[in-house]
Amino acid sequence: MDLAVEARGLVKKFDAVTAVAGVDLQINKGEIFGLVGPDGAGKTTTLRLLSTALEQTAGEAFVLGLNVRNQEEAIRDRIGYMPQRFSLYGDLTVAENIDFFADIYGVPKGAERQQQADRLLAFTGMLQFTQRRAAKLSGGMYKKLALACMLIHTPEVLFLDEPTLGVDPISRREFWRILYGLKDVTIIVSTPYMDEAERCNRIGLIREGKMLAVDTPDAVKRSVRAKTLEEAFINIVETGRTPG
Ligand SMILES: Nc1ncnc2c1ncn2[C@@H]1O[C@H](COP(=O)(O)OP(=O)(O)OP(=O)(O)O)[C@@H](O)[C@H]1O
Ligand SMILES: [Mg+2]
């Protein structure tokens, strides 16, 4: 199987706090994988380790077969990482923000780059807002622009940390429609929303830095005889019941 992400015994400690406590994970190319868990579960730390923003305390992780420990540059060229508190440049317009990120990612200036920008703006429904300042966008549009900025260098793996937090349900559905429309991208997304977890091909339930269950949403529900994912998560997290 062609893996986009692989982690073995991944650990991250911050002094006394063990944020990630030995995570094993295999994510296939082309999957939408959801990282689901309560506040402080270790979702952000896991995403930061995988996207080479942080160095692990122990264990191994590979992205597209590249080692996060010593192949950071090669990994960064091929991934997009939207942090939890991602911010665009409010004074720059939609088009200028995309241009800015294209520069950061070293996308050569020219017709091809412009085509990719236009394609992303059309795809995200932002074409008519190219001259609007980012600070003036609605919450949902702001997130769509952030996504477009993450896609300008055509990454193969996209790490999205709670990308729709605080966005209304309609805009969240729209955001997911866009994610589904992306081709040839593996998406690892953390979310506090159960309806979004349901939309993932597979999910990993994380708590206290440990992966409690990794499977399709349906299989996770079945494993603890729950009707909804929410019920399944409460069963697994609060009663400490492990699936199987
Ligand atoms: N830079 C840091 N220094 C010290 N402790 C940290 C640091 N980053 C995270 N932690 C701790 O590690 C644990 C996991 O945090 P993390 O941010 O990964 O959780 P999370 O699942 O993303 O939570 P949330 O849903 O609130 O975003 C928490 O106890 C947190 O306080
Ligand atoms: Mg977080």
C-alpha cells in the first residue's frame, strides 16, 4: 500500500506534559483522515510533528516516505499545513494573499501560477471577491481563502488543524464540498465536529496523546454498538472501553 503518512511510536513531551504518547498511524494516499478528540488530546501536536513544525521526542514518522527527522525541507515542499490559528494578511486582498503564499512556497511567477490561482479562486467560489481585503471577508470565505492559499503550490498532503472552527454549518458544508473536490491530495484534518468526522474516509480517535481507535466512522460506531459517532466517542473516551 502506498502510504502518505506513517508514524511509529511517535512521542512528544513538553517538560512534564506528554502531548503525544506513542502514536502509530498509517494513512493511505488519497484518504481524507480525521483526527478527532477532546481539547488537549494532542491533535495539534500530532499535526505539527507530521508537518515538521516540531521535532519529536521519540519514535519515527514519515510523510510520502520522507523522514520528518531529517528530510524537513523535502517534506515542506510537498505538503500544506494550515495551523489552528492560521491567519491571512488582513490588509491584503484575496488575490494578493494568494500571490503572497505562492511567493513563500517558491511557485515561479508566470502564466501557469496565475492559472492555478484563478482555478483555485473559481473552485472555492471566490472569483468575484479577488479585490476584497481579507479582513473584510466573512468567516466562511476567510477559511476558503486560507485553503486556496494552502493549495497554490499543489501539495500532495494537506494538514488542516480545525479548519472550520467557528464557521456556520452552511459554510462548513461548502468547505467540505471543496475538500471532496480536491484530486490527488491526501487530507489529514482535525475537527471537533462529529458531522465532519462522519465525512472522513477514516478517523483516529485521540485522547491524552493516545490513539484509541482508528477505523471508518461506521466501523468505530459498530465496535461499541453506538448509533452515532458522538455516542461511540463518549463510550470509548469516558468509559475507557476500547473497541474490538
Ligand atoms: N508548546 C507547548 N508547551 C507546553 N505544553 C504544550 C505545548 N503545546 C501543547 N501542549 C500541551 O500538550 C497537550 C496537547 O495539546 P494539543 O494542542 O496538541 O491538543 P489539541 O488536541 O490540539 O487540543 P485543542 O482541541 O484544544 O486544540 C495539552 O496538554 C497542551 O497543554
Ligand atoms: Mg489543537
